[in-house]
Amino acid sequence: MSRGRWWTVGSLVGALVIAAGGVAWWQHDDGPFTHSLVRFDDDRGEANRYTNLEDGAAQLSVGSPDGHELVVQWRDPDGHGWTAPETVWTDGQNLAIENTVRYGGGTVAIVETYTPDTSDDSDINDVLVSIVCRDLTCDATDEGGVDSEAQVTPDGGLVYVGDTERHVQLWSADGGFRAVPWSGHPRYDYPRLVVSSPVLAPDGSLRVVSGRFSAGACTFELLSSPRRSADLTSVARRTQPLRGDLQSDCQTYVDTFSTDWVAVHSFDHRASDFWFVRDGDTWTTTRHDPSGLEAIDVRRTECCDTGVIGFVHWNDVAYGSPDGRRLQVQTHLLGDERWSEPRLLEGAPPGYRCTWLDGHDLAEGFLLVMTCHEEGHRVRDPFTGDAYAVAASTDLEHWDTAWVADVHRDPEVSHDGLRLGRLTWTADAGFETH
């Protein structure tokens, strides 16, 4: 497989002109961060998306001025300047309509979707482009196998880009893009044999689960590769009765953020989830969730079952209420192999009951808003209350809470914060009453 296009914004001494996708810029002696951020909007192209990097206030911005060019800029760790705008991909015929961004250990993986016709909902003719950026350098490709979401190891050393029947597309910090031929991959033969999309474990190995139908049952097989390899071998199996009606099948989707377990979810949501788990070199299966997530499951008429939001600044948040008053939160931070211990936060005081709970991913934080009602009052709308319990965090580790009663307007949640009656919350000021 040929290499994708390569651009470098490294620190060089003296003046250097670099042409990248038709854009030339000067590299000065005092470093590359001598420019201002160029902002784009959705009117002609795609608005900027920002990734916070691990070094100080360093960021990566990606956006499009016209829907054809993709432009990145890097902000320095001090937060004072940006590199010159750099065009990392151009598609002169199709229009960029959406992207996904994934991050790990200094590596940002962007998948941009281009379409030839924005009025057509079909994705048959869409073009997927993968851009991987690390250390002021971006590598890009549209060669076959790009998936709609990349997967990045926590250390940023390896990225799963996508796969085809013949190979898996990987990117590594020391080798860029490469197509690695599959070995031992079961061929998709629907409906007798179905194969999940690969999942990239934190150590850089790949996991795949196949499902084979036979005599009213599914046999699920876990296949695993060595690190940075696509050589799959079978490590465990599980057979269980096929659930649902005759249209059900053995399709699954899998996920993990550990080297020692893989969660298996059936496309038929009436079937129970299970996990492949590893102890040393031996893999077994269990219905006990090894991730540490303690999900809340209340009666259908009460509040509030656990909800999970992923990729909140590259982390995950689970939230619910065990009693319709207090708030329970758990977090999975990037690189951790388990959820944090559940934490109970103050919510509604006695005399109130709550009917709805929402989570909001903000520019610099995460916000929980629980809708509540004074006991004895008729609840006409479970989504609109006369009181609210609120919790907020900027780092998913430290949480502040607030309680607001006698509210006559819905909460106003923006990208930057919350306004609820006389209460506001922003990342800089926290909770304030006006």
C-alpha cells in the first residue's frame, strides 16, 4: 500500500517555505507558533473542532473553509500562538459533511466523510478520509478500508483506521499508514457466519468476535492478534440459544478499554450481553461485567436508569439516580481499564421527587441536570420541572452541586455553560447566583 500524503510542521532553524495542498507558509526562528487561529463556520464549510492535547494548553484545530479543504492548526503549550493554517486534504468534487475525532496519548485521529450529494441520505458513494496527527505532523489517506471512527491506543502509538476482507488498515507513530494482511480471519458468510468489526485493545492487539448459527443456537468465538498484528487465532468460544424470533441472527458488536476483557453485545437487544475475560493466558466467558460499571436499573415508572456518554473529552461518563433524588456518577478516564468507583452526589432534598436526568458535554466540562417536582403536585410533564438538581465538573473527578427551586423556565444549556433561573455555571466561575 502506498503511503498517504505527508506534511510536517517541525521546528526548523531559519526560514523555510513548505507547500502543503497549495498552502505555503514561513517557519521562523522563534518557532512555528507565530500565527492566529483561523476560524471557520458551517455556512460555507465546517466549523472548527478542537482537541485538547496533554502538554499544557496545546490544542489541535480542524475545520474547512469551503467544504473541500481540511485545515489544521496546532496551538502551543503556553496557549499564546498557533501554527500556520495547513491544508491536510482536498477533495475538489465532494463536500465534507461530518467528522469523528478520537484521541490518545498525543495522537489525534480524524475521519472526515465527503459526499457527492448533500441532498441524498444514501452513504453508498461517500468517501472517507483518515487524517492522523501527532507531534505537529499530519498523515492522510483515503485508501480502502477507512472506517467511520478510528480507534487509538491510550499511548497514541497505534491507530486502527479500518479494514477490508483482505487487510486491516493501521497507523503507527513510527511507520505511518500501512495495510496489514489478515491471517486467520473468518470470512463473512451471512447468515450462517457473521463477524464483528475489530476492536483495538490498549496494548495494540486486535479482537474480533464471530457468530456461527447452528440448530437454533449461536456459537460465538473470540479471535485475538498479537500487538500490531492482524494474525488472528481463536482463544475462546461460547454457545447459547438464539434469542427472539426467526429473523434474529448471531450478529454482535464488541467493545473494550482493557487488555483483559471484551464486551459482546447482540444486535438482537433481547439477548443478554456477556464478556470474554482473560486470566493469564486463559480466556473464559461471564455475564458479570468486569469493567467496574455499576449500572442502575429502576422500575420503568421511576427515575433514573444509568445513561452512558462516551468520548467526553476522550473519556466516558455514566450517570443515574438510585432513589430519584441523589445523583450517582462514574467515570472512565482515557487509559484506565476500569470505571471509577461510583460516587453519590447531593441532589433533591426531602419533599421532592425527580422524573428526568440529562447529561451535557460542554466545551470545558460536563453537566448533569435532574428535573424534579414538589411532592403532592401533579406532574404534567416529566421533562419540565419546578425544581432542578445540578452537578458539574471540569475534570470528571471533582464535582460541584447546586439545587434550584421555584423555577419557571426550562434550563438553558449552551456549549459554554448553564443558565437556570438565577443560577449560572461556567467552567471559569463555577456556580453563581445572580
